[in-house]
Amino acid sequence: MSILGLKKKQPKTFKVKVITMDAEMEFSCEVLDQEVPKDSPITFHFLAKFFPEKVEEELVQEITQHLFFLQVKKQILDEEIFCSPEASVLLASYAVQAKYGDYDPNFHKPGFLAQDELLPKRVLMQYQMTADMWEEKITAWYAEHRGIARDEAEMEYLKIAQDLEMYGVSYFAITQNKRDTDLLLGVDAQGLHIYSPNSKLNPNKSFPWSGIRNISYSEKEFTIKPLDKKKDVFKFYSSQLRVNKLILQLCIGNHDLFMRRRKVDSIEVQQMKAQAKEEKARKKMERQILAREKQMREEAERAKEEMERRLFQLQDEARLANEALLRSEETADLLAEKAQIAEEEAKLLAHKAADAEQERQRLEVTAMKTKEEKRLMEQKMREAEQLAVKLVEQSERRLKEADHLKQDLTEAKDAERRAKQKLLEITKTTYPLIAAYSTPPAPPAPPEAADFGYESASTRLDFKDSDMKRLSMEIERERLEYMEKSKHLQDQLKELKTEIESLKLEEQQQQAGLYNLRSEARGYVQEPVYIPHRYGAEDG
């Protein structure tokens, strides 16, 4: 046998890529009798083919639960499973709890969910809400899940998802008869369901596994025979052979699981559940211990922070107290200096107040003198005014008398002239008789003429012009003397008024000076201020 014949023939291999919900794996496999696609590597998706009826009882191992959670979550986000907006927000909050743990407002700042896909696009498009508004709603529910572990949050997510209408249902396009009436066949853990093409939520007819006696398949035709022989057999058609095989596999597998769930678990399954239960209990205990340690650590950190805060506070208080002490010492020095300055100012002001009081007393005395002088001056002025009035009256009376005298003088001159004329006439006609006879009696003179020196005709008949001139000059002289006295009296009155006004002005200035001095000393000498009565204000 040749050496080449001794060598084993190397088997053909092909590359395989397995994609799970949270990882990818690549490895090589040998080629047996099956046909291998030419793609390299050949990709397989590791997913759950049959959905459990009760996730809390059937998902035993934690890794199985986690992968199934990721699968259901993806189907909801891809809208393969319909979910209402309210339920979508609640499911998103459990998904966030499973990923991020307990909510911490100091760590989970606004925008921390910006990169996470948590809601179906249909829900996002249904409402006019921003991403921040959706995040706020999800965070509000997320904060309520504090203390829930990752596997517990995932289980809560799945318990809500298993109650959705499209949960675990695989849909296939079928026809019911030769008229090709389009329908949808749904296969799930509960049985078979027939839907209208435009409605995947509410089936038109359902066949639970417990009521199906047999399902037969012949090429394109499926036949469902119910246990109740009185019910009609239901037939439907599917044109794709590969799809038909998948429908048959799903029917057999779901029916087998449905029957198995209603039987007593095998020893192997019971052991797995017991181990899983013990593992869950152990992990729960560990979580509780960790939670207590975490709580104690947080309390210790809070106590430490409180002590540090208190220490910083005490240090700040000590620093402030020290600064306050320094300020107090500086303030005490300043106050002592100010007290000394204030004492000196008080002495100076007391001296000023004493000077002001002396000035006040002097001004009061001056004011009293001024008052008396003013009273005397006013009395003199009144007397002068009375005298002026009396002189005016006398002047008017003398003027009237002068007018009467002038009138009498004129009448006397006229009488004299007539008398002289008549005398001349008589003398011319009777002069010879005068010598022989006694002088005849003259006509009686007027009484006014007798007062001014006229004599009777028997005594004196001639009246000279020099006497008339002399009388006129005396009257004029008296008038001039009166006018001069009147003018002198008016000048005296004016001087008296001017003096009174100057005295009033001086009194006002003295009162203002006294008031200013008292105002200056008022803050230091607490005594009442007396302002003299401003005499003459009413008279002026």
C-alpha cells in the first residue's frame, strides 16, 4: 500500500455564522450529505421557534429568559407584535431598568436615552411629541422600578408582552377554496386562527389545540378535523411547498408543547426547574445582600458626605468667627476713636451751644430793645401823623382865611376906590362949604375893614397904597412860613418811616441769625427755642 493511500481523505468543511440576540459566533462544520449553500459564511439566526404560554413558569434558565426578552423586544419595536402607546411606554421603562439599573437623577441626566430605541416608530409618529417629551414619560415610569434586578425587569416585560394579541403568532397567507379567497393563518401556542387579511388582532375563527383531532397535509391542501365530529372539517390551501412544511412543523411542535405542558414534568425538567429555583433563590439572596451592602455603603457615603459637609461648615463658621473677631477688634478700635472724636465734638458743640445761648439771650435783649424802640418810633410816627393832619387842617383853614382876606381886600380896594372917587367929586362940588361947615358924616365902613385898621369917616378918610402892600406882604410871608413848616414836617415824617423800616429789617436779620444759631446747636443742646414775636408785621 502506498504512503499516499494511507493518508485519510480530508473532509470538506464550510464556514458557519450564528447570530443570537446579543452575540455572533463563527466556526467551521463538516459537509455530510446535505446540500450546502454557496454563501460563505452561511448565516443562522438563533431564535425561539415556539413561544411559551406562561413565561414565568417555562423560562427556566436566566440566559434563555434574557435571549427571549431581546427577541420579543425586537419584534415589538419592528411592529411584528402590535402594542398600544401606553403599553409601549411601560415596556420601555422596564427595558431601561434592565439595561441601566436603578434610576439616579445625578447620573441619568436628560438625554441619556437619546441613543436607545425604545418605542415603535408607529407610536412615535402617532403623537406630535418630541424625543425629550417621550424620554420624560419613560423616565417617570422608570423611576418607579427602583430595586428591581435585571432578570426581574425582563420577566415583568415578558409578562406584559405575553398578553398582547399578536404575541407568539406566526402568520401565513392562505386561501380557503378554489375561488382563492385570501385569508391569514395564525399558528401559536394556543392553536390555529383564521384572520382577514387586513386584521391580525381579532381572528374570524379559532381552533384550539385541545379541540383538534387531526391535521393532515397533502401537497397544497391542509385539513383540520375537530374532535367534535358534529363540527365541519376546515380546509385551506397554500401554494408554496416550503411554507407548507413550515406550517406543518409549527402545528406539530405547538401541539406537542401544548399537550406536554398539561402533563407532569419529567424528572429532568423537574431537576432543571429545581436547580433554576435554587439558583434564583441564591441570586435573590445575593442581590439582597448586595442591596444591603449597597444601602449601607450609600448610608456610609451619605454620613461621610454629611460629616465632610459639617466639617466644611464648621471650618467656614470658624473662619467667619475669626474674621468677625478681627472685624470686631477693628470695629472696637474704630469705635473708641470715634468715641474720642465724638467726645471732642460734644465739647466743641457744647461750647458752641453756650455761645449760641449767649447770642440768643443777647438777641432777645436786643429784640426787646428793638421792640421798645419800635413802639416809641411808632408812637412818634402816630403823633407826627396826627400833627401833620392837624397842620394840614390848619393850613386848609388858613388858606380859606387867606382867600377870604384876599376877597375882603379886593372888596376894600373897590370900596376905597369908590370912596375916593366919590370924595373927589364931593370935594370938587362942595369944597367951599367944607371950610364953613363941619365935615359931613361918612358912610359906615364894613366890619371887616374895621378889623384890619380902617377908621370911620369921621376919624380918617384916606387909605394909603403902602398899607395895602404891607398887608399883602404879611399875608404872603405867613403863607411861605406855613409851606416851609409843612415841608419840614413832611421830611421829618419820611425820615421817621425810613428809620422804622431799617429797624424792622435789622430785627428780621437778628431773628434769622438767632434761629440759625439755635438750629446749629439744636442737636447738642436740648432746650426749647424761643423766637421773639415779629412786631410790626401786622402794622407793616
